[in-house]
Amino acid sequence: MTLPDLSSLDDWVDGIRHRSEASFRAVYESMANDLASFAIGFLRDRKAAEDAVQQAFLELVKAAHTIEGDGRSLKAWLYRSVRFTCLDELRRRRRKPVDLGAEDGDHPPILVDPTEQMLTPEVETALATLSERQRTLVLLRHVVELSGEEIADVMEMSRTAVYAALGRAEKRLRVLLDAPSPEPTGGRA
């Protein structure tokens, strides 16, 4: 995972506030893949993950004049936006079956290498059983490789609370992954 240099994000924040197309493009090119990796891990659906990233950037365009802080704040804002979109998608899925006939939009493609981003089926299944908060913490730390301080910004928690909650989530994930697999059904001859 190649995370954007925060100093370059710092340079683009002012351009974002002033609605500079070049700044939006630079931030998108810098962050879209990492945001998509996070969303793919959360939703287990590449198209829905791409949609979540596109939604975050649409929201950024709308909220550009209200963006405060530096590159670190912008990065946290984008991850929070993707997270909330993913949570909304999960809630929507619980209420309504997925429409498999939906057409692709005109948004630019995200360049995530699927072989690089895919989690094993066992890890995906274990992650799906974690709470949404625990899953978010594990994905931000181990898939996107954010620091504890960056996760604290995204989750709007203290760094101490992040480390405590992440420790519990990792412990729960280890228990789930270490649990014996159910024996296949069927008798032996």
C-alpha cells in the first residue's frame, strides 16, 4: 500500500477549498486506490467499493469550501466519508437484495490490483463476523496500513481508545481464524 505523502496533501488542501480541478485530480489519483482497498475489505464487492469512493469525492466537491485543517484532516475526512457510505450500503443490503442489473457509471476507474487487494476467504468470513467498528479498525490498520494516530482521526477517537479497541478486534479475529473448521458432512465408506 502506498499512502500519499501528507506534505503533498497539505499542498492540495488549499486548492480543494478553492475548487481547483487539478487539486481534486491530484488527491483522487493519490488516494483512490487506498480508499478502494478499505471499501473492498469492508463491502467485499469491488463495484460497491468503487461507488463508495466516487461518493466520497462527490461529497468532497460539494463540501470543498468547508474543508478545514491540513492534508491529514483531508485524508481523515475522505476515509470517514467512505466508511459512512460503506455502512449505508451494508444497511441497504440488509433491507433490500442487491440489484445485479445496475449499469456502470461514468466515473473514472480505480486502479486497484485485485490480486494485491484480495483477502483470503477465511479472513473475509472472519472479518464479516466482526462488528462494523471492529472491522473498520482492522481494515484501516492492516489493509490500508494507517497509523494509530491516523485511525484516531478517521474514527474520531483518541489514539489510546483506537489501540485498545484495535487490540480487542485483533484478538477476536485471531480467535475466529484459529477456530477449527466444521467437518464436512457425509459419511466415510
